[in-house]
Amino acid sequence: MLNLDGKNALVTGIANNRSIAWGIAQQLHAAGANLGVTYLPDEKGRFEKKVGELVEPLKPSLFLPCNVQDDHQVETLFKTIGDQWGKLDILIHCLAFADKDDLSGDFSQVSREGFTRALDISAYSLVQLSAAAKPLMSQGGSIVTLTYLGGVRVIPNYNVMGIAKAALEMNVRYLAGEMGPLGIRVNGISAGPIRTLASSAVGGILDMIHHVEEVAPLRRTVTQQEVGNTATFLCSDLASGITGQILYVDSGYCIMGM
């Protein structure tokens, strides 16, 4: 088993027990990492309660709100990490959003507001969080984000999210180039389709999953645990020579032509 004892890991993007971020958090915990978890704050506190109850067995030492569209909230999050942990070793970025109306119909009809919001939350947030994490990774570290094949190929109904993932993947490369001399590695995992709260907004997600099960070399889609295992590997010393990469965890689907 991979050993992450003594490593502080911040996991963003857990919404419920189907979230890929939840699978990653479980595997990091199993490897011995000290966890911090963020949740999206809302007026009624629903996410705080739901996510708090879900992650309780993992005993996170930090549980804090983080809306990446609120600069003050991001600043407070990382100040708290610095005050309580002193350092950050691992940052897991599992944040993406697009208006549901922009995930169907003609891509050319995406609104300026919808385009900007999708890029802000889904792509810029990696830059934003990485910049905040950088001073806390003085001993090196690992940053891992989640992407999807729709960032390099046209996927029905993925629309503006495909553009956001393309931007996200270039963010990985530019951040890796900047932070490499500091011993900070930045990578992305391109996971196969998994039924999550986020993916449910994509029209025809079940058809996409069934198609992967029929066409992928392994004749199945992947699980949260498999993505979590890959993320844990990327955060460990076993991946010390890997940075700026997009690793496909999709049962081999991306290699197929038909």
C-alpha cells in the first residue's frame, strides 16, 4: 500500500458519496494522509451537513467552506491551513460547473455569461488554488485535478464543459512548468464517465457509460476507487518523476477509433 503518512492533503469538490473526490479522499486516508476537506457553502447549510456527515469516518482535521468565486473565502481557507498545518503537501482539485442549459443543444448558442462562468469555476479555479497553495508547499508537493476526454474530442452534450476541460489541461502544463523548480508536481486524471451529481447534468450520461462498457478494451467503465488509487499514486513518492501529464483512467476507451 502507498504510504502518505505525515502528508497534509486538501480535497475539494466532494458533494456526495458518488463524487470522484470522495473516492480520492478515501484512498488518501487509507494511505495515511492527514485530510482537510472543503464544502460549497449555501444559505441553508445543506452541503456542510451532507458532506460533513459523509467524511466524518475519515476524521479530517480541517473542514472548511470554499466557494472559488469568493476570493476572500479562498484566502481564509489557505490562511487557516497555514496557521493550523504549517504546510500543505497535496492539493486535490475536483471542481467543475456549467449551467445545465449550456450542456445541451447547439454549442454555438452558449451565452457569454455561461461560457465565462464555466471557465471561471472549472478552469481558473485550479490556477487560483494552486497560487494559494504554492507558498505552503515549500518542501514540494503534488497537485492533481480531474479532466475528461471531452476536453480533446467532441462529446455530445458536453459543449462548454469541453472547452473548460481543454483550458484546465493547459493549466496543468503551465503550472507544472512554473512550479517544477520548487519540487511541486501538477498532473491531471482524465477519468472515464462515472455517474455523479455533476455528470447527471450532461444529457445522455447513461448512454455514454453504456457505450464505454461496450467499446472500451476492458468492456467496463471505471470506479471511484480506481480514480482514487491513481490520484494517491500521483501524490506519492512513487510518482516523483511525473509532472505536467494527463493520465487516462478510462478502461482504455481513449485509444479506440470506433
